[in-house]
Amino acid sequence: MQVLVRDNNVEQALRVLKKKLQREGVFREMKARSAFEKPSEKRAREKAEAIRRQRKLARKQMQREGLLPAPKKAARTR
């Protein structure tokens, strides 16, 4: 992963790097690997993740078909 530093603005580059790592799930994986996870907890977590993915796909499909309104886009402020 690579982040460019512009105008010696290291703070902004760090923010961009943290956001990229967050999107990739690196922090979540580090936290998960820091402690042992019981097999029953792993099964429950994976099942919950699968349900979440299926609901998300169904929601997107319904939005494409026009059965649900599309989410409103957040206005970016600078």
C-alpha cells in the first residue's frame, strides 16, 4: 500500500493511510488475531457476517429494482 506525501503534509498522508487500512480491514484483522477465538465464537461470527452480506446484497438488489429508495448521498464539506 502506498500513500503520497504532498507539500510535506505528513498528517494528511497519515489520515489517508489510516482510512485505506480501515477500508481493507487491517485493523479488524489485527484485533481478531491478537487473542484466541473459540471455534464456537468463530462460527457465530462467520454466520453473522454471512447474514449481513446477504441482507446487503438483497437491499442493493431491491434498490436497483426500484422497490426501495436509493440512499441519500452525504454532502462533502471542506
